[in-house]
Amino acid sequence: MNSCDQPGLLPLEAALQRINAVVNCAQNCEYVPLLNARGRVLAEDIIASRPIPDFDNSAMDGYAFASNSVGRTDTFRVAGIALAGQPYLGALSENECIRIMTGAKMPSGCDCVAMQENTLRDGDALTLLKVPAKGENVRLAGHDLPQGSRILLRGRRLGPVDIGMLASLGELQVPVYTKPRVGVFSTGDELTPLGQPLEPGRIYDSNRYLLLSALAEYPIEVIDFGSIPDDRQKLEQVFLEAASQCHAVISSGGVSVGDADYTRELLVTLGQVDFYKLAIKPGKPFAFGTLHTAGDSTPCYFFGLPGNPVSAAVTFEQLALPALEKLTGANPQAKLVLKLRACSSFKKRPGRTDFQRGRILANQNGIIGVESINSQSSGALSTMVVANAYVRLEQERGNVEEGEYVDVLPFDTSLPLL
């Protein structure tokens, strides 16, 4: 029997639904300085306490007028100047105007601005070459953000533009969710720490570094429990320690059915397994469940990733990461999926959702399509370096011929041009 045809494999969509039904954000709110808030998740809606801007201002360098005086004459006396941060505070007489710069507060009584290109000036005398309409080149108070607007919603992960928006509101402190603690470890006698020579049959512990690096991009406090040998007692000790300290634990390796694979066995003893084995390729031996936490009603979620590096990368990104984002309090974000033409064939057997590695092809005129890379081995991490996207092939889909359309999930938004 082919592995794709094995009964009891949980479909990817069902696994995501079950994880989402179990995982919840239990973080508290804390206030952090604005410059420390990038990447954090808002714990409260942000309401504009004042309009932005809170005064009418000029959108151009030019001259400010009262529109009701413009129609009576085209020659004015320049009575003063208004600069950004230095408004003109006097009152205008009839047939007077004010030199004004971009961003400067509109003088009292003025409601339009003539661009300086549409004027001729001789000393204090100004002639209009084009008459501005009422409101022309004027930005009204609150045009960017009216007072009372709900500008940033709870659950938003803050980026640089959000920080700038909060600064424009004068916010010094920002309410964000506390960071959940996530433990990471890898298992296997074959794993060798970096910096040590490799003995025959051993490999370096790449999965843990991949996971630690990926988690560093999120508002998560990561606890590195290191590399654990295939020793049931040592592994149990790490499980107990991690469950007592963390909101979630991610392991790689040890969830298969080998004689020395203790992770799934310990998960049954120390917690419960929600599901094991998915209809996904690569990444079938993925386990999800919870660990018991003494004296605390809050569960510790467990994600058991396969040991093969590509399988670990795929299951982390597609299954564990959405749950961890929810754990941080972040609102769910839809993945960018492109429908592109296959520029090569893709081999596939029906039975599992397949995440094949591909390359999006683009030139100066835009995206051409996507092609398969040479190897789809779940043990070849180098294929993730060569590729720039996943080609997601549906569970019941078979081989894909050149010219057919496929779903493509880009690794990044920047693409090399041909």
C-alpha cells in the first residue's frame, strides 16, 4: 500500500480547524514605550483622541487668500508669511494675501491657496495668473484622521507605519499583549552541536536553528532547550520543564514510529494527543496536543514536527505558525496565494496535500509562471534555498502538466528577474 493511500490521515484543512478550535490567546496587557512596540500585538483598539491634522493647512507653497476677495481683483498686497510651525497670526485687510509654505496653518479668514507657479510677484505686489477656487490646495483639519476614529484594531501586529501613526497621535506608551513563551528542542542521537566535528552517521542540528530564527520574527519569548538524545528519561525531563515554563512547545524529530522515537509516546503519558499523521507531503508525521501543567488551568500546546528538515519547515509554517500567531493575540492573516501557470510538469499522486518547492519566474513585464525545482526530497534543505515559493497541490490532485494553473505561496514578495 502506498503511503498516500494509508487510511486515517487527517486532511490539512481539518487539522487547521482542530488546532484553531483549541488554541486561544491567554496573554495579558502591558504598556511598552512606542519605540519598543514594533512587532508587538495591540491589546486594545486605538481611538484618535484628536483630529489629524488639528488645523487647516496649505497643501502647496504659494499664497493664501480669502476666496470672496479673489473674484473682485487679481492684484494683492503680500501682508506677511506663514511657515510650518510659525503661523501668521494677524488679520488680513481687503486685497491682502499671505505668503504660505506647505504644511503651514491657514491664516484667519483664508480659505484657498494659489500655487506660486500661478502668480507673479513684484516686491509686495502679487498678481494672480490663475484664480484659485474656495478650498483649493487646502488640507482641512481632520482630513487624515477625524477625532474619534478607530484607527488601529486590537490584534494588529504593529509595523513601522503603525508606529508613525501612533506617534502622530502623541502616544508615548502602547497597550500590547505580553509575549507568550515558546520552548524549542530537537531530538535524536544523530544530532551534533555546531562547532563540533561530525562523527560517522551524525548530522548537525539544523532544524532547531531554523525554528529559533523563524520565531525571532514574532512577539514571542523563545526558550531554547537544546538538542536531546534519544533517551526517554532525559526527554521526559525536558517535557516536564518545558510544560512548567511555556505556553507552547515545538519539537522536531521523534514523532515517527521508530524504536527510539519517544516524543509521541511521552505526549500520551504527560498530556494528550489531539491528532497524529496528516494527509500532507512533506510532513505526514506531525503531532499536535497539549501537555499537563501543574496548578495552572492554562494548557501548554505541543507541536511535534517531523525530523526531515523540509518537513519540519513546511509543518511549522503551515500548521504551527498560525496557531502561535493566535497565541500572541494577533488577528488571523490570510496567506498570499497566487494562481499561476505551470512552466513545467509536477509529479504527484492523489491522497495528500502536497507542498512542492518551485520557482516563480518573472521578467520586466511581470510574472511568467512557476516551475518545479529538480528535487522534492524532504531531507534536502537546500531545495528551500533554491526555491522561492511553495506550489500547493490539492489532496486529490494528480500529476500537473505544463500549462495548467496551480496555487503558489511565495516565500517573499521580492522576486529575481530573468
